Amino acid sequence: MLRSDRLLAYAMILPVVIAVVAFVVGPTYNVATLSLTQVVMGQERGFGTLGNFRALAADPVFGLVLQNTAIWILGGTFLCVTVGLGVGTFLAIDSRMTGWLRALILLPWVLPDVVTAMAWKWMLHGQVGILGQTLQSSGLTEGTVSFLGDPDLVMWMLVIVLIWRKMPLVALILCAAIRSVPDDQLEAARMDGANAVERFRFVTLPNIAFSLTAVTVISMIWITAEFALPWIMTGGGPANASQIMATYIYQQSFEFFNWGVASAMSVINLFMLATIVALYLYVNRRSWASEESK
Amino acid sequence: MNEQPRPLYWTFLGIVGIVISIYVLFPVFWLFLASFKTQAELAQLPISFWPETPTLEAYTALFSPTHQKGQLLDWPQLIGNSFFVAISSTVLVLFFGTLAGYAFARLNFPGRDLILGGLLISRMFQGAALLLPTYRLMSMLGLQDSLVGLVLLYSAFGLPFATWIIASSLREIPKELEESAMIDGASRLQSMVMVVLPLATPALITASMWHFVGAWSEFAFASILLESNANKTVTIGLASFVELFTLEFQYVGAAATIVALPIMLVFFFGQRYFTRGLLAGAVKG
């Protein structure tokens, strides 16, 4: 390899590397040091303290935030993948309609979060929302339901909207995996007298196991990073009933200016992300290895 | 061989398909319909499905300078700002992403795979955890209420993925094409621009579409960085309706339609490229 080519290569990748170091690596380092600094009203007073983490642990809302975040990430991921598997299996069927649906179903995925949040806020509106009105007029509920105002309900409503938004891509990825299951294996199973459910369980599922694992971990990353949807729909309310890590960080940073607590929570959030990313790299080690050998 | 009788099977498929279509389309369509209804109709029960007296009042209100509903936001200005941010950062991403993508795909240098892997992983760390430090960084640089600052930020967020998409497509193009151009006397940059890039056009389109959609839709960082009304973007404008505790959903519907329109156009006209990037991107997070 020519020396000039090597220099050219570094010059070509330099802008991208600088951009990522400045706007991703730098801020990550900055929030980590901030979390270990005593901050009073935006003024830094001394580095090397765990005071922010103690303050966070003492915050009565903290437990609730962890619980809601668990519903958000674990409940959201589980439902995304199970519903996605069902829809993906359906989309994998050969017909003109499913081909058309495979294109259409991405619509929720491409729409901006803010639009999705507003569309669902309108449907779930407590008095004149179409969902509540339909439930009432069909006699399923006594009155209208305050979907986003009921502390017991609100977190699950957010998860439902999350599924609407994130499930399509999961379904599409699994659909692609299912369609690449070798026909001769399915045919052989059919010859041996396996019915549709058995063929799915013993032929399709083992073949798509890798995609299923990968897509589960990727969904977790997406859902952990999601902020705009819950923030616009509920802002963490009512009374913190739907406060998750992302909304809590935003609120503490930019509404209460509690930078110490906000940075401590950010660091916890980054550790969670790092754990999931590590899991992702582990799951995907095969495909990364093959990429690097090219 | 006890397969279901075909007609029943196809009817079942049709029903499931219709249910999925309604599920996907209804929430958006319902808000779209609201944009043509009147204030009175939105508040009345039972709910009417189609607008009884369709009106464009909500749209004209958003675009008239005298109509100052609550937030005093000027929608033509918001739309202009959003286009400025999305288009400028797409141009930056495309330019620098192509340079880097070419280097990663074609040149051999120490640390190549490690750096590309690191860039891709950095993409996964872009959630709420970086809001506070990014705000501090941008204030320090004096870019906190600036559209140019937002352009730089979005470009930095979008570059790793664009680089990766472009690099993987360049790897598919035979090296011999380029080598023969260089034997004929073309420099490396000439052969890159004249020979390689035209063949990589689909990947360039995919990368631009993806970045444009992401930059146009971004809300979190825009909401913490942009302070003056003259600098706000469409997503901020739409989200600002949350603060109005009223039933004026015709304005929300009209605003949401405006925000969604460019994305829908990209989605429908570039379906082929879009899906390509989606499935490729999903594999790498």
C-alpha cells in the first residue's frame, strides 16, 4: 500500500471522525465528569463526589422511574418482537396483497415522532377521542376512559403507541428471514406429515433464530433511546406515572435545572445502553467477523 | 395433505390484511381528517367520521401572519428553517460520508475496521443521555440558538450511518473498473468521481433520503437548543400545541399534515431506496 494512499485515507475519514468525537464521544465524557461534580444552579463546585448519585437514589421519584423504564424497555421489546413475529409471518405469505402491505406497513416507522404522538393523543383523548367513544358506545366501558390521565393505564398506553411505531420494522426484518427459509426443508417436513404449526415450530423458528435474537436486542436499543414519543404524549405525567429515564433526564435538565441529578441519570442510562450494545456485539459477532475479513 | 380449502384461506388472509392496513393507516388518517373539521364539530358527540362542512380554515390560519394562536409561531418560517436544516445537513453528510465511505471501502490503512466499527457503535449512543452535555457544548461554542449549530449536530449524528451505507455499496463495485481508469492516467480522485460514484448512485440516494427524513423529524435536540421563535423548526411548532389545553385539534391536524408531507413524499417516491437502507441499517443497529 502506497504511503500517499494511506495519508489520503486518513484525510478522507478525518471529518467524520472529528464530527463523532466532538458531538458524541466528547459529550459522553463530559456528562460522565459532570455526574461526579457537585453542581449548584449550573455552577460547578468541586469534582470527585458521588453526591449526585446519592441525591438521585434519595429522590422519591427514582424508584418509579426505574419501574416505568422497565415496563417501557422490557414490555415494549417483548411486545414489539412477539407482535412483529406474528405480523412478519403473515407478511411472508406470497400474495399481491402482502406485497403491497410490506410497503405500506413502514408508514408508522417513517413518520416523525411528533406526528405519531399527536395522532395518538387525539385518538386517546379523554372526552372526544374516538377510541374512548367507540368503547363507550359499544358498551364495553361505562363512560369514557381517560387513557393518558389514569396512572395505572398511562404507561401501557405509551407501550401500545410504541408498538405501533416500532413493530413494523421488526415485522419486516422477520418477514425477510422467514422468506429465506429453504423451501426444501419445509417441503420435507410436510412430507413427514408436519402440520402448519409444527412446520413453523420445528423448521421456520430454528432457521430465523439468529434474526429473532438480533432484532430483539436492536429493538431494546431503539426503545431505550426513544424520547420524543413519551415526552410529547404525557410529559411524564400524570404525577410522574409515565416518567421514564429519558423524560426524567429532560425534565431535570431543562425544566428544574438539576444538572447533578440529570447527569447521574444520564450516566446510568449510558451504562444501560452500553450493556445492550455489548449484548448486540456478542450476538452479532459472527457477522462482524465476516465483515472484517473482507 | 389436509390443507384448508382455498377460498376460505384467501378470505381469512384478506381479513387479516385489511385489519393490518386499518391499524397502520387509521391513526394518521384520523388526524388528517380533523384538519378539515370545524371547532364545533370536533367537540360534538357523537363523533362524525367525515368532516360535515369541510373547511381549509386551519391551514389558512397557520399560514396567515395575523393569526397568532398561543405560540406566536410563524409557520412559513418554521417550514423554511426545517428545510434549511434538513437540506444543508444532508449535503454535508453526503459529501463527507462519500469521502470517508470511499476510504473505508477502497483504501487499506491501519485501524480501518476498528474505526468503522467504532463509528457505527457511536450511532447507538444518541438518546436522551446526551441532551445535557450537548446543550452545554453548544452553549460553550455559542451555537445554542443557531440553525447552523443544529446543522453541524445533525450531520455528526448522521455521518456514521451514511458512511457505512456508502462504504458497503462501494465494496460491491469491482476494483478493476477503477484500476483501468487509473492506468489510463486518471488520478485516484478523478477515478473516484468519474467512475465509481456514478455506479454508487443508489446508495447515495438511500443515504440522503435517510438523513433528510431523520433531520426533518428530529425533535429532542432542536427543542433544547433553539430558543428564539425565528429559529424554530416544524417539529417544535407541532409539539408546541401540547401546551394549549384546548380541543383545537384542527390546527394540530393541519400542522401534523404539513410536518408529515415531505416525509410521505420521500417515502412514496423513493420506496425502493428507502427499504434498502432500512433493512441494511437494521442489521447494523
